[in-house]
Amino acid sequence: MSCGEPHETDCSEILDHLYEFLDREMPERDCTKFEVHFEECSPCLEKYGLEQAVKKLVKRCCGHDDVPSDLRSKVMGRIELIRAGEPVPEHDISPTTAPE
């Protein structure tokens, strides 16, 4: 998508990284670049607003489910392995119930 107007940052780059911006998972200088683009480009601003609204709706409707503690532990363990640069197994080989 492009609005047809020249911008310092191309619309396709903005839209390719929109969720990183929404989730604040990018450096501040890149966030500033996005904010400047949204001031100049109404189609991208509209897309941003739509995606932001969807995220809020999903959070409101689905954000209250309790996560089982064993699942939370497994996910956090995998995150720690990734952060430590260690290999992460593709499948969880530890049994959740004792064999019969």
C-alpha cells in the first residue's frame, strides 16, 4: 500500500513493521520515524488506528483468561533458553503425566 506521496520512510516499510511499533518493540528513533510518517500519511494513520483498535478489542475480550501455571513455566523456560542463546527443543519431551 502506498498513498502515492513521497515520504522519508516508504509506506510499505511502515506497514511491514506496524506491529513492532504498536507493541513498542523497536528503538525510540524508529518510533519517532513512524510518528512523523503518520503525521504525513493519512492512509497509514488509518491503518495504524484500525490495528490499534483491534489489539484493544482482543485484549478486552480475551485478556482475562487464566494461563495454567505449568504452561507459563514452560513458556518462561523457553524464553530463558532463547535469551541465553541455548538450543531450544522443538517438542516438549517431558511427560505431563506419569506413565502407566
